[in-house]
Amino acid sequence: MHPTLFPALHMHITDIEVHAICPPYCDFNALALARYHGARIQRRAILVVHTDNGLEGLGENIGDAPDGDALRAKYIGTSPFDWINAEQDLAMNMACYDLMGKHLGIPAWKLIGPKVRSWIPVAAWTVAQAPDAMAEEVRQAAARGYHWIKYHVDEMQDVIAQTEAMQEAAPPYFKIHYDFNANSNYYTMRTILAELVKFRVAGRFEDVVQGTDEDAYRMLREQCPLPIIGHHVPPEAMTKRYVDGTMAGHAPIGSAIKQAAIAERLNMPLMYQQTGGTINQAFLAHEVAAFKMATIDHVNCCHLWQEDVVKDPMPVIDGSVAVPAGSGLGIELDRAQLEKLASAAPVDKGRFLIRIRSAGGLTAYVRHDPEPNGSTDNLRFQDRLHRQGIPGRPPSYANPLTTEFWDADKDPEHFEELWQATADGPLWKEE
């Protein structure tokens, strides 16, 4: 880029700060989140990108901090304008669009496209838990202004029992977005969806079968009155129209723009899911402000943490958040909070077991460690949790099971014995 030809765009990256933080979760479900998924999703990384004209751009990602040296080697000396519509490094996308907007004195959405909305619909998110805990998730989400909650249904709970409890707790307008993990089949899901649609709180279904099973998608859509959307589906799921809507997960800006263009061409609703705090939510708001078909409530998980590193929050009002005003992302870093949260520790999970109770009378105990690589989602799937080591029905999302975290506080008399007995695998007994 020649500075004399484009003087307004003359700006170069000079440094990138990478800050690992671990903000505290909200109190009511902190232990459940930590035990289910481990510390990785509590941690976030904040990027502060500096330029030669004194600006700072903000970005973030969930999980462990990226390699700062690798980022600096790639980006230092380049202009943020070199990375318009980049298809990698979502956190750096945020920072570059923040910098470009600040440099030009315009909001980030003006670098993406014409504005089509000033408020974006958002959904809360959580993990699958026992029915009473799911009811509390609904109460908490509704109290924070959300109209929707999304969760990954798992094979260790009964989705029908969960829904009964959530409906009891939900205001009349509140809806549930069920994510079925793209691992099932028509035979299993037909009866589950038929039962769920009887509940007023049921809103939509995601990834109901394997993504390439086009026939199953078509048959289920013919029979189901509620929308069925796809995330882990091939691109042709949109053009062949075997889903009602689609989702882009953690998509860099270039990929997000392409998916938005396809959705607009097909007149198909679209949602985005990218996880982080307020910096991430602000960038998502600027994206969705310019994407016409991005009308399905977007998930960003901003509500999971009690504290953040920006000075102004983005409250949820009637199920939506406002697109920030001001240049760039329209948010300001709080350096004191950044320093404070850099020294915070993840939730102490303590020693715990998973207790599984079947309506048929069997009770089982098994250990679950979400920390090793590849183990974050083990509690979601029967085979990964106990490797078929417990009697019972084949995996489903509506087996008559109730699963909960079990520890010495709940069972001071027997927990140590159970802990020792599960060292080599699950323990089960009939009652």
C-alpha cells in the first residue's frame, strides 16, 4: 500500500499484547460449568494491538492464549487494512476492524456493509444438567433479559424431563434452542422431536442427525413444525435446502461475510456463534448489523462471566443488544480490570464423580476429567464418558436418566469409598 496514494489508510501494526485472563463465572452455575467442560472455557485471551499512530485495537478468544510471538511475526509491519475480510484469526479480525474504524472515525460495521439493524438478537447458553438445574438456567437467563437459551443436549440426561422443568420456570415468551450434536439418526430423533414440539417452550432444533444424512433431514423437516437448522452440515445443505436455517461457528470475518452472502441470496435465516466476553460481543454486533439474514438469536456466552475487561457493558434488553456507537468496536479497555483478571484462578472443581440414575433402578458412578485434550465434551456422550461400561439402553437423548455431579458434600458417608472404587472404571449397582 503506497502511503502517498492512500494517506488515510497509512497505519502499521507495531506490537501485540497478549493477556491471558480467567474471569469469575456467575455464582449459580460456576461449579457445573467447571466440572462439565473444565477450565479451558473459563479462560480467555485479550489482544491489544498497537499501531504507529498511537491507536489500540481490541480482540479476544476463548480458551488458552495464542502464541504471541507467532502473531507478532505475522502481523507486525502490516496494516490493519491488509486484513480486511481475512479468513483466519478471529481475535485479530476484531482488533483490526477496531483499529480501522478508529483510524477512519467510523463504526466497524461501515467496513462490512450497509447497516440493516441497530439491535441484534442474542441467546443465552449453558450445558446440559439435571432438570432442576436447567430450570434455574432458564430463570437466570430470563432475568438477564434473554428470550432464548441454547444448550447441547447430552446422552446422560433426559431431554423430555429437562424440558418439562424448563417450561415450568419459563416466562410465556421464552424459548429453547436444542443442539443435538450431529451424531444421531432418523429412527432415534423422530420420536424425540415429536415429543418436544408438544411443549410451548420448545423453539428450534440444531444438528438433529449426522450432517450428511440429507434424507433424514428432509423427513424430519416434513414431520416437525418447528425450525431445524444446521451447523455441522456441508455447504450444500443450504443450497439444497434441507435445513431451515444455518449457523456459522467461530467464523473469521471473511468466512462470516461469505456465509451471510449465501444466506441472503437463498433468503435463509442465519445465526453466528462465537464465544467470548464483551469485546467479542461488540464485534459480533457490528457483523450482524450488516448481515440481512442474520436473524436467528446469536450465541456469544458473554453472560457466563461476572466481570470483564471493558468499561461499558452491553446489557441485554428484550432479547437483544445494541450495536455499539462510536468508532471501531465502540468499547474501551479497562486496564485495571485486565490486570486484576490476569491473576484470577479458574474454579476449583474439587474431587467429584458423575452419578447416573436410571428409571429402571440402576445407579452408576464414574469419574470425569474434562481437562486433558479431547476430553472437554466427554460428559456429552455415553461412549466417551464410560465406554459402554454401564448396563442400559443404547445412547439416546431421551433415555430415562438423571445425571448429576456427586461429591463429599452430597454423600459424606460413602464418597471416599465410591471414589476409590471408580479408579479403574465405572461402578454400578441395582437398587
